[in-house]
Amino acid sequence: MPGSYLVLLVLAAVFWGSLLLVAHSYVLFPWLLARWARNKSQNAAVWGPEDPDLPAIDVLLAAHNEAAVIEKKVRSTFATTYPVEKIRLLVGSDASTDDTNALLEKLARRHPQLHVVAHAQRRGKPAVVEQLGRQATAPVLVLTDANVFFTPDTLYHLAKHFRQPRVGVVGGHILNPAHGAAGISGQEKAYLERENQIKYQEGVVWGAMMGAFGGCFAVRRAAYFPAPAAFLVDDFYVTLAALRAGYRAINELRAHCYEDVSDHLPEEFRRKARIATGNFQNLKEFRALLWPPWRGVAFAFWSHKVLRWLTPALLLALLAATAGLVARGAGWFYQLALAGQLVVPALLLLDGALRRRGRHSRKLRFVTHFYSMNAALLLGGWRYLRGAGPPVWQPTQRFQRASEGRG
């Protein structure tokens, strides 16, 4: 039957196409990238740590109700090997209602390089950072979050690369400590380590790191194009805008900093759904960079980002195509594939049942982490289609906060 054969052909094409696209993003692309980056190094034209020409730095920080971490953040900024006289910390307090403003006022008396702007009404991180950027005068800007703490040489390793005029963005290496088996911080730590390596290799091969981690990155002020106030994810916007303008974006693995993160799945899900909505805003804004797809920036953009963002839709298409093939008697291979697609998500229920009994499996938690990330992507895409919503945010319930009062 020609019609039935055509349906089988279409279903098989959807099955294999979806499977290969997901496999490309998660397996093939990282493998290819590692091979292409082997024995290569990125920008070698750097300033030495004692070079008198090291540039001045303005550190930009938007804060909302960050009393639990703001003092540690300020201390880590000025406890540096970088010449302190070349550093300013500009903090915009976005209508904080806790002790953030009082702490910043006290800290400003101790650190004259700390400048604080307190906003009475919520504006959202992109708007606050954009205003701080207008006040900045240094040739190098470092954008950071209150819960990301620098090591003494973080600022040096970020700034040293701007001796090369083509470098526009330098990403930091955020380290996410695992806090225990009960939560998801171990899985998030493994995910971020892999992402850091991929971004480093993208910088080595093409000078096209696909988005700095927003908690810690540096940008040349001439290459700084702030995200529109309505955008939810400013770090990716700033990186892609610099690439669009012809600058290079690289990741510096020695620019270590530490992030105080949530260990709770619902908190991470909320954060990732918000980021996913912002990702689709950026996809629309920078869609011109996707063509031609064989160019370095476009290939990395498709492989590392766009296919990841589309993975939930691809997984659903894969499941529907497999079910259709099995219903039409396509053979044992597709029956096995369907069983696998049904069994693996069911492991989430097993992980949840074990967790309620106080038992934790690292492997099962990776399954939970993967599917929760993709569920957040699906929700974020749906929210984008309905309208992104206001660009204000609430700080994530981080481990440091959750652990307070435990003694």
C-alpha cells in the first residue's frame, strides 16, 4: 500500500532525524570539538600579572535581597592580586527589602572603590546592569552575581586577555560545589564542569564561546552591548552581541570563582525555566548568526545551544514516531526503542520513591536532572510563546541560606 508505506517512511525519518539531532548535540558535537581543540591553545597575547599596563576594571553587580551573601561578595572582590587601585565595584540594589542596602552602606565606608545605587522600585537585572554600564568608565567590565565569589587571581585571569584587541568577551570558570546526595548539586556540578570545557574548546577552535556564565565574565567596554530591559538572560545576549560585532569570545579556565547554588530541584527548575524563556528571546534576536550553518559561530550555535533548547520537542517527536512505527508493525527494533523511552522516564518515579525513604542513587538522580532540565526548557518555550513576562527576579534559595540556623 503506497499510502501506508509513505506513512512508515515519514515516521522513520522523524525517528532517526530526532534521534540523530539529540545525539549530535549531547554526544557527537562534544566529541568533535574535543578532537578539533586538541593541541591548540587560545589567545597567547596576554598581560603578565605585574604588567603596569593592566587595564582598569569596573565590576557591575545587580543585587536584590542578597543580605546573606553580599558581604562575602564584596570581600572576595577586593581580596585580589589585581591592583586594587584599578578596580571599582558598582552595585545596583534593585529595591532590596532586607538588609542588603544597610550592609552595602557599611561596606562602602570600608571600601572607597565600592559605589552603590539603590533603586526604590524593581527594574530587573538587565535594566540595573545597563544603568551601571552607563556609569562605567573602565576599558574592562566584569559582570557578576552576588552569590559568585572570586578567588584572588580571578580578575587577573579575566582581564589579561584584553591585550588582544580582537577579544571581546572572556568567561570565568564557575565551580559549583556538591553539597550532598540528597539534592541535585552533584548533578549540577557535573553538568557545569562539562559546559565549562565545551565553552573553552569553542573559544579555542573558533573564538566563539556560546555564552559566558552570567555569574562571572568580562567584556571589553567597546564590545559591550547591553541586553534590552525586557530580556531575561543578559549574559548570552552580551556574548552573542560581541560575536555579531566581530569580536572573539573565549573561556578562561583559570579564572576560578565559586557559586553558592541551590541544592533543591524545585528551585533549580524555576531558575532554568526562566533562563529557557530568555534563551528563546535570544534565539529570535540572533537568528541571523545561524546561517550559513557550516560557519564556526553558526555551527556552535546550532550544535551547543539551539538543538539543546529544542531537545524536549525532539524527544516528544521521537516518542510519537516510535509509537506510530510500533502500531504499524515496524519491527522489534522500534519495539525495543519504545520500551526504552517509556522505562527511562519511569526511573524518575523510582528516584522520587527512594528519596522519600532517605535513599539516594547518583545515577538515578542524573536521570531526574536530565528530564527536569528538559521539562524546564519546555515550560520556558511555552512561556516565551505566551509572552516572556517581567524581567524581575527573586534570588534562588541557595545552599548557604538553606543551611543557616543548622549550627
